[in-house]
Amino acid sequence: MKVTFLGGAGTVTGSKTLIESNGVRILVDCGQFQGIKPLRELNWEPLPISPSTIDFVLLTHGHLDHCGWLPRLVNQGFKGKIYCTSPTKDITKLILLDSAKIQEEEANRANEGKYSKHEIAEPLYDIEDAESVFPYFRIIKENETISLDAEISAVFTNAGHILGACSITLILEGKTLVFSGDIGRDDDVLMYAPTKPKKADYIFLESTYGNRIHPEEDVKSLLEAYINNTYSKGGTVIIPSFAVERAQTIMYLLWQLKEEDRIPNIPYIIDTPMGISVLDVFENNKKWHKLSDEDCVAMCKMFFMNSDYQETINMIYDKQPKVVIAASGMITGGRVLSYLERYISLAETTIIIVGYQAEGTRGRKLLDGATDIKIRGKYYDVKANIVEIEGLSAHADQQGLLNWLSELDSKPAKVFLVHGENQPADELRIKINERFGFNCFIPLMGQDFEL
């Protein structure tokens, strides 16, 4: 049995782990690389093996960095089955269609504005490519064992994080391999606490926040203060947000603040068509989250939900103070860019960062104190107030990741630390070794191991 790390090694994006056993090839996640250019360029490179030889893809969840390369995989010959939970299937469809649409629009803008370095800018994939993935989906229920092959089985267990997100246990050649996926928080506002593994010979553990402890901060009070301070200056609050789970969490918290009469009566806007569509996924998958029907209906009534781009333009040029939640969460694309083009150079604007920002993204640059930012070929001075609320992260922190390992009934042969930049992964390695005595290893991109 051999494992090869094709992505998500030394970085938080592009998650792809290949398992080969007795002629069967299984790809756990098939994510798109984001962030710095050398990583993004990997999206255009073929896999070291032919996609036509991959039998199964197992998706932990529907975020772009875990599912966003599926259209390329299918385009290059994959004909197998893609197993995931029902919410993950629904979310992945939305994510892929939205990604394809954004890429098509960005390519068209680059060609019209002539700011691409290529003679003709092309999208990584288009909407037709995204739709070509859909026939390969197969639904698996939580905690249900499925047989992939005569001697290979898989079980999906709740990982928290977002709707439908799961850790995956693979049993093959008498060994138990556990892939964490992205681990959520035990005290998440909307998601249930992740299920801890009991048995594993090999663990593939995410390490996004491997070197950080989420602060004990009152998230609602911070949102209240930032919104009221910005309102007093006549400014606009922009919250770049991941459309899945994070947008809904922020909606829920803002609704609570409004019900408690702690924030002003101004427009509250959801400007992410995908985020609006995800509300239907919440409605159709009630067992996966804590939000009641009554709260969901009341919450949604508070917000203007922009779906048509002309509504976005109208809101951008509306001078009254407002709060806007718009994708993308790392400010790599989406409608949030249109808002920032107008508002990031205004001192009365507040931009609230609410999730992990990968290396090389605009979000990371803003957190690192960038004085100007490039959007669609043009630079804009950063005069807005840039703040961060770490307590809204959907990822477990270092303590949460250690806690996830705490119920194993025996010592695994090895723990591979993936989906993290090098420093967080290494600090987590040290902590795991100190607390449990587990043998940890941080793989490099493209590295393979015999298990």
C-alpha cells in the first residue's frame, strides 16, 4: 500500500491524497490550489498519474480547496465514483458552478482590460466542465460502512466545520487509515462537535491552526463595537466571507444583535448568490446543524439578499452606512472585490476578516498591513480599518486538534500532518509528540510512502 501527497502538503490548499492498494487507486479530496502564484500555477499541471486510472474520489467536504479540481480531473479522464455526504454533494455543486462562473468572468475582464500576461486569458474550467462532474457523485450516509472493493471499506463521520463535512476512515489490507478533513470547533455556533476517532493505524491530520489558540473573545461584542463605530463615522462595514457556513454564522450573530437592539437599523446585505443558495442546503439538511426553522426564517428576513449583479452595483453606490457580507472569504475573487474597489480607500470603512487567510491571498496581505492592494489589474490605497475576529474561524485550533486525537484506544504507527503551512504543522508535531508520544511526520508535496 502506498500513499502519495499530491496537494495540501506544506500548504492549506489543493488537498489531494492518493492511496494505492492492490491495483485500486483512491483519491481523498481533489482540491484547487489558492494563494501565491506558484501554488495557483499547479492547478494547470496534470497529475503524475492518469485520472482515468483513479477508481474513487472520497470528498471530506465541499470547500474549494478540497473539491475545486474535480472538473479538471473529469476533463482529463476520470470515470470513477465520487463518494460524499448529501450536503457535501449539494455544496460542491454550488462551489464548482460559482468557481467556474467567477473564472469565466475574470478571464473575460482580463481580456477586455488587457491586463493578463497571457495573449488570451482562459478560465481553469468553465460551467460545462463543472457540470460534467455531477453524474459521478454517489451519496454515503454518516456512520454507514460502504464497500469500495472486495477488501476495502470506508466510513464517513461528522467533522463539524461546515454542513456535511466528515472525517473518513478507510480500512484496507488490514490497516485503518483516518483522514481528518477539516476539523471544526467543539463550541461552534451552528455545527455540532466533531466525532473523535477511536482506532487508527495511520492518521492524516489537518494542521491549519496547528500553532494557534483561538482567543477567548466575545464575538458578538466585537461585531457590535465594529459596526457601531463604523456607523458613527458614516462608513460601511464589509465582511469578506466564505459562502458556506461562515456567511450563515455571521447572519445568525448579526440577527441576534439586532434582536437585542445592539446594532443600528441600517441595511444588512448578503451579496453572495452561493451563500444565499446555501440557506436552502441548511433547510434541507436540518440534522447537520443547530439552527431551528423559526430562527432561520426570522434571520433571513433581516437581510437584503442580492443575487443580480445590478443590485450589487446599486448597493455599492448607495452612500448610506451598511453592513455587507460578500464572498470570497480570502478576497481572491467574487463580489467582495467590487465593494473593495470603491470602499477600501475610504478611511471610514471597516473590513472585518473572519476566517483563515492563506499565504499570498489579498486577505493575508491586508492582515499583514499592506498599504495598497491590487484588484483586477489596478492598485488601490488601503485606508480602511482592517480588523480580524479570530473567534469566527470554523477550524479547530491547536488545542482542538489535540483534543480530536484524545480518544484513540492505541498508538497509531504514524500521524501525517497535512493541510497546513510548515510552521503551524511543525509546532503541532511537537505538541502531539509531547502530549501523546505519537510519531508525526510532515510530508512534502509529491512525496510518497509505503504503509
